[in-house]
Amino acid sequence: MTITYFIDTYGCQMNVSDSETIRGLLNAAGFDECPSPESADAVLLISCAVREHAETRVLGRAAQLAGLRSHGRSRGPFMVLCGCVAQEHGSELLERTGLLDAVVGPDCYRDLPGILRERLRTAHTDRRTSDHYEDLPRVRSEFPRSFVTIMRGCDNWCSYCIVPSVRGPERSRESGRILTEVAGLSAAGYREITLLGQNVNSYRDGSTGFAGLLEAVARAADPAWIRFVTSHPRDLTRGVAEAMAGTGNICRQLHLPMQSGSDRVLAAMNRGYTSAQYMEKVAMLRELMPGIVLTTDIIAGFPGETQEEFDRTAGLLSEIGFDYAFLFRYSERRGTAAASMPGALPVEERLRRLHVLQDIQKRITLRRSAMLAGRNLRVLITGEARRPGQQAGRTMGNRMVILEGSSFSPGEFVDVTITRGDGWTHFGVPVGL
Ligand code: 5AD
Ligand code: SF4
């Protein structure tokens, strides 16, 4: 009898990419994906451990799903936790929660078919490999958008971050394999390819660095659009910015996490740049690509952050004028350097600072979005919008655009006049209609 499985994914695009790998792996082994956890033999939760909130959410979901076991079924779904939380806590989770049957870290996904078939109560987290799961057919679910992992892991050890310990050291994929995958996606009609890595700017394969890879990828992908995340400000070079500026299908859009505007806090975070150096990178990007869409990440309430240091962050947030910002309150992650730093702020104070940043950014996001009204922008049609009769698409700047009453096919590029914007979502009509 075929074993059925259901996947629930949390966290960043790296986790979405992991879930595509797992689907490919399980389907190739003869398993069938099913649309709901209720009817599945196995439920896989792909977890994120970056912030406490994400971890709590995924464990809450595990508790909720475990309830399926008591609803008159002879045996409930076999529950597997994959991804970062699995790697972080390992076998401890099997004992602590009593909800999970197996815990499988990102380097051990090949063990999943055996574990599910045998319903093994086990934790597989100790292996560390350079396995990029190259041979596996990935099951992609976001046509015409796709993700291509170019590297795994991270060597930066930012003091607040758990990623280096759960995802392991940095390992770049061979450029030839990346180019083959990208060319295949473009030939299959994919029109947006996002290169993924924790720190794409330190990509290296022999003599090929990130700028070279980016140009080669753009050529292989043409006419598909290319994006990439995440860029570390320290490693973002002029060469990369020039590649972006000089290549028509590389999106003029960049996510450049600033984290803080205070030099003391940046040093305590082990970020490897000062606020002045960060500003220089922003100036370089804007000089080479006027109108580039910039987004960032900021952490409020890092241990020891004084009011003055926080004000500096808030000041830079206003001054730079990002199109969008992902704002977080600091959360302690066990085993990271920052977790044992003195000067922990009360959670209420971290939240207060977070709200100050949110207010500043909300105004900026709205203002920048309103400025687009009346402009013509090229939009990649991605599919149906939530409301019937509406279609959704993305601009090169990665802003969502909703079209009323159009019937384009996903993957088509359409020039659109923006009528209004309410932040990250915009509304528009095809040019000439
Ligand atoms: N607390 C709060 N935010 C964090 N991030 C990473 N670790 C933490 C933490 N411990 C944020 C950073 C990073 C983004 C992915 O998550 O801003 O860029
Ligand atoms: Fe974490 Fe820093 Fe690596 Fe990003 S660069 S994954 S924040 S350690």
C-alpha cells in the first residue's frame, strides 16, 4: 500500500527549498503527497529556529497535529520534525515533547524514506555532509517562480544567530550544476529564479565568485528574471552591483540586512561592518542603479543596546528610506554568543523599540509605494489573486501587483500602469487598456 505524506513548511525560503527536495525524494521513493494532514500516514514539519517565535509556532503545530491521534484512528500520522529546530534539539525533542516520532536534520533527509517505511522512532541529526541533493528531482510548486540553492550553511557566526550551528559550515555548489539547473528552469517556462544562500556574496567555486556566477546565471536564464538572497553587507562588492546594473534580467532589488545602526552593537553582533560602511554600500547601489528597491532586516533590543544606540538605528532607518524592512525583536537563541552577553533588555522594552521602528517604516513603505501611482512597470504574472477575477504578479522590485479582470497566463510579462499602492501590494491595469 502506498504511504501518503503531508508537508507543512515554516520559515525562510531555504526551508521552502528543503521541502521541495523532500517532496522529490519521497515521490521518487514511491510515496504520495496528500492535501491534508488528516488523511496522511506521515506528517512532516519543516521547522525554523532562527527566532523563538518561529520555533514556538512549529512546536505548537506539532501539538495540534498530535491531537489527530486521539480522534478515533487506530494509529495517527507518523510525525516527523525536519529542518532547523530538528537539528538544534535532536533527540531531546523526542523525549521532551512526546509528540514527535522522528527528528531529521537538514543533512539527513536521504534517511527519510526508510524512517517513514519502518516508522522508526529515531533522531537523525549527527551527520554533516556536503550533500546538495543534486541527483534528486525537486518538486516545485510556485510556477513561474523558482528557487535555486547555490550554497548551504554559514561561517559568519553573527553573535545572535543560530544558523551556523544548525545549518553547518558554508558549502558552495558547483557552478556547472547551478547553470544546468537554471537553464532547465528557463526552458521549462520558469520566469523568476531566486538564487538562495545564507550569504550568497561569499559564493565560491574555484575561480568563480558570486559576481561571475550571477552573470553566467543571468545569461543561462534569459529571459527569466534573477534575484538572490541573502547578501551580507560586508561581502557585497562593487563587482556584484555592476553585474546587476549591467544585466537586463537581474532584478534591481536587493535585501541587505543592516541589523543595527550603532557601531558598538554591530561589533557586538560580529557583523564585520560599521554603519558608515553600510551607508557607503547603499550609496554605491543607488548610484549604479537609481530607483533600486532596497529591503533590510533589523533587530531591536540586542543585549546592552542603549537608548542612544537604538536612536541611531531608528535615525538610519528614516534616513535610508528602505522600501520595506523586516523588523524583529531580539530573541535569545540557546548556544549563541549573544545569549550570554550582559545587559539583556526586558521583553517589553524590546517590543517598545520594535514598535517605534515599525511606525517609522510603515510611513516610509506607504510613501514609497504611493510614489509608484501612474508609473508603468513590467510585471511577471504569477497566477490568480485571492479574490476571484483578479490576477497577481510581481514587479522587478518584487512588489506584488493585482490586476483586475485580466486573463494572462502565469509566466507572461505584461506592462502595467500602477493605479495605487497600499504598502507592498499595488493595483494596476495593463498598459493600453
Ligand atoms: N533574534 C532576533 N532576530 C534574529 N534574526 C536572526 N537571529 C535573530 C535573533 N536571535 C533575524 C536577523 C536575520 C533574520 C533572518 O532574522 O535580522 O537577518
Ligand atoms: Fe546568521 Fe549572520 Fe549567517 Fe545571516 S550571516 S545566517 S545572520 S550567522
